[in-house]
Amino acid sequence: MSMIANTPKPPYFAVIFTSTRTEGDNGYGEMANRMVELAQQQTGFLGVESAREELGITVSYWADLDSIKNWKANSEHLAAQKTGRKSWYDSFKVRISKVERDYGI
């Protein structure tokens, strides 16, 4: 799997999840991997990129806003969100944006 998502020609949407973690793994790594697996099965999912040091940033790409809304409402994802707020994150922010243009090599 490439580290840079192979997204289609714009427009499409990006969900940018930025976070700081609590101490210890507490099952986070396993759940993060499961959420990527699950997201890949969702209609409208286009790809994901993620990096973590002191600050974690995960960007998932979606075909449309309805796909994002359906992913947010997924029952397994809802359970992970609840655990994240309680156990895994000191802070986080979610931003949703429309990608109008992309380019690269």
C-alpha cells in the first residue's frame, strides 16, 4: 500500500483528523488499523494518509459529503470515537474540506 493516497481527479472531499494522544497504547494501534480496514469498505472511500509523532494527522478522502456522514455514523466507528474521547486522545480536531485541485509527482 502506498503511503500517499491515489485519489481521483478533483473535486472530492478530505476529512482531516488531528490529535494528541494520551500515554500508552491501550488498544489504540489495533483499533486504528481496524478503522482503516473498515473505512476502506465504505461506499465513497477514496484513500487515507496518516502520520503520528507528538501530533497525529490522518486525512481520509471521500467522494462526497454523504459518504463522510455515513462513515461518521457507522456503529463500529461510533464505538471507536467514544473510546477515543474517553481513553486515547488528550485533544483532537476534525476538519472537512473540499479538494478543488491536486498535483504532484
